[in-house]
Amino acid sequence: MPSAVLGRASGSATHAKLPGDWSPAAYRTVASELCEGLDLGPSAPEVIDALVHVHYSVYDAAERLKRRQGRRLHMGPRSFLDLIHHCEWA
């Protein structure tokens, strides 16, 4: 996971800035519930973790872009829901 997230066991962040107001555990819970209807097989937990990882990776990249070029990209819970919706139709 990017620097924004610790392992699954702790469920806490290494720094205060997180994408939106949700904790990593909340992102996993929402993804699990929204992906229930998809046939992810026995690798479902890994797929869910990958979705959370992608979201936090894009957030970290957006933060770097903001520091380097002053450009802003808002990443929050809505962005995560859009990612899951896109995966459902892929």
C-alpha cells in the first residue's frame, strides 16, 4: 500500500491526510458490499484490497502533483465509488 495506509490489522493511517473522510477499513467494507454481486471467486479479499490500493495510490500521486505543479485533483469517497462502478461494467 502507499504511505497513506498501514496494514489491514491496524486499520489506521500513518498520517492525517486521507482521501475523503473514510478510513481504509471503511473503503474495504464499502467495496465488499458493492462487489457482493460480482463473481470474484476465492480471490475476492485480494481484489477488494487492490481496489483500495489503487484508490490510495492515485490519491498519493495527486498529492505529489499538487506539491510539484500546484495542480489539484480531488480524491474522496465519491471517486472510490466511481472506480467500483467502472469495475462492475468492465
